[in-house]
Amino acid sequence: MMLESERETMPKDELHVVQLERLQSTLNRAYLNVAHYRRAFDDAGILPDDVRSLTDITKLPFTTRQDIEKCYPYDMFAVPLREVVRIHTSSGQARRPIVTGYTANDLKAWARLMARFLVGAGITKDDVIQIAFRYGLMTGGFGFHAASELIGASVIPADVGNTSEQVMIMRDYLTSIIACTPGYALILLDKLKETGINLKSLRLRRAILGAEKLSPVVRDKIEKGLGVEVFNSYGSSVVLGPGIAGECSAHDGLHVYEDFFIAEVIDQDTGRVLRPGEKGELVITTLMREAFPLIRYRTGDITMIKEQVCPCGRTHLKLEDFYGRTDDTIKIKGASVSPERIREILKASGVDTRTQLRVYREGPYERADVLLEVGEKLFFDEMRAQKAFMEKLEKVLHTGTSVRMNVKIVPVSAFKGEAAVVDERD
Ligand SMILES: [Zn+2]
């Protein structure tokens, strides 16, 4: 099943002509309208007109998260604010969130790309889709929402949380598709079992996942537990939201929508472009974004390109499942959190000590502990007594990262190894 089969199965050489044309137009618009790109290109001694083939893209400078942070809030926008019809921000991992804008065309394109993914996953207007992604400043809920409406499915904007109600909705509203993070699918599964609902009585047939790494173990639990076919997706709230790449019925990697994006995988240390099959950092260039064009954006996500003919008929390249991040950033309950950000928040509250973030599962629930290493005995006792202070720290961490974490005081050398993050989830 394809939404736009002409586009999705376009012969590679034609696809490359489309990509080059759109790349040149993006470069011209970015150079003309975004001071950052003009400076970066000038510094690299390159002009948009110097890019005459797709391989010339390697001459262009990378764009990093730090570059965008410096342009807070609107200096990366390539159109005037009056043409922007939607504003989102990336999840709270940085001092300043990344603010992205969408023109009306950007929103239409976003919905279409996501709809390609959903149609590829077999979703039709006969489906009832329960969207248990966050609606708010982050892009998740909205990305799935607009695409589901475009297809004509019955959309339930359930948001995240209130799991008892979600389970009731799933049963009573005849949900056939659940869209959520892998972590939340496990929580729903647990709640369904706890409530004693006969899973066979549900209409559920697909789980559409995204926003987190999906391990084979978790995938298997969801497929077997919920009795659904799982389709994974990849997105980035900086680049667009969900809808950059999606799994097809072959269940062997995620197709990048190459008429909208150029995907490269690079060696994170040298910046050298790697060949298919070599693992490295994913770099994305947008080809159709009007308000927020990104040129060679370093996503920090580690993957590899799979260059092989897909039995589904799509010609667009596929990415292997994701292996993690180039930095210490970690996804907890669908939100990105970095240890650096945690240290920053704690420092602002007067706590400047070695910390370790420990993430684990308690049943299906993700838990995060922030361990503070406290050396002196006296200080240790004092801190332990200050329950109110610990609660305050938990509150500022929640506000600053949008994730609930427990703060715990530990003596020196209680850390598990030297890593700033210990991820004990499957
Ligand atoms: Zn395929």
C-alpha cells in the first residue's frame, strides 16, 4: 500500500534529479534569508551555485545543534514570522530550546510524509487511531494527528498519560491502531493485563511507534503482548517532527523520504561520509522546508544506510534501526535528556557535584534516578535530612527537562562505572 507510489517508487536517477533541483533551491533560499548560512558558506568559501551535483553536498559545512541554539529564537527562520503558521520546540535538553517554524506548505508536506508512512503500515479510513503521543510544544502528537486525518481515519487525540482512561478508550472506542512510544506501549500492555481486559476482544491490529529507540526485545513484547503488527518510525523535532523515515511492510529498516530529505551517514569524529553498511551519525538536509531549512544537520543519532532493493517496491534508501546517540543524550518517556542539562539545572540550584543518571524499568514503567555523589560525611547527613531540598531539586529537574526524576544522594564510588548515563532498560 502506497500513498504516492509514483514518488515512492521513482527510479533512482529521476529521484536524484529531483533531489539536486530541490537542494539548489534550498541552498539559495537559505543563503539569501538566513544570516547563519550566509556566514557559514562564506567562511567555507562556497556559494550555492558551486553545488552542481549531489556529491558536491560534501563541500557544505555541517549545521550543529549549537549553531541553531545561537540563533534562538527565530534567526534560523528563512521566512518572515507572518508566514509562519505553527511554532514547535524541541524537548528540553538544552539551555535554550530549539524553536522551529512551519509555513502552511510545511504543515501540508509534513502531513503527507507521515501519511505515506501510515498508508505503508496499512492504515486506512476504516481505522480508529488512538494517538498517545504528547500534544504540546513537542511535535509528536501533531505529526501523527494531521496525517491520520488526511487519510480519513477516525482520530482520537488521547495524548500521553492517564493510562486507565487510555485502556477504556481502547476497548470502548474500538481502537484499531495505537500510536505511541515503545515505552508507553509496554505501559498500556501492563495496564490491559491488570484491568483483566481480554486482549482478543480488542480491535487493535497495529502499533505505530516512534520517538524512542526500539529494541528487538521490546518490539517482540509489544507484538506478542498486544497481538499487533509493529511499524517503527524516525523523526527529529529539529528537522520536522516524526515523518523523516518510516518502516514498510518488509520490516527491515526505515525508508527515508528522499524526495524531501538527503540522508548521509558520517564518521562522527572526522566528518567523513561513510558508505552504506557503515555505522555513523545521521546527517539530514531538508529539501522542501520553507520556514526552517536545514543543511547537513548533525542529528546525533547513530545508524547506517542499507542499500538494497526493498521487496515493498519503494526505491528510497533505508536506515537500519537506530543504535543510540553520539552524545550522552537519552530518551526517557519520549523526551530527550542530557546529563549536561541535568548538571546545569542542579548547578543553578547550588548543587555542583558529580552526578549519574540511571534509567531503568520497573515493570513496564521507565524510571530515572539522578544520583548525586556526596563525599563528606557531614554534608551527606545534612543533605539526607533536607527532604524538602531534594523535592525542590526534583521539581526543577522536571520543569527543566519535562521528565520526572528521583534525586538520590549516594556516597563516593557508589556510581556504576564512570559513565554519566547508565541505561538499564531492554
Ligand atoms: Zn520497503
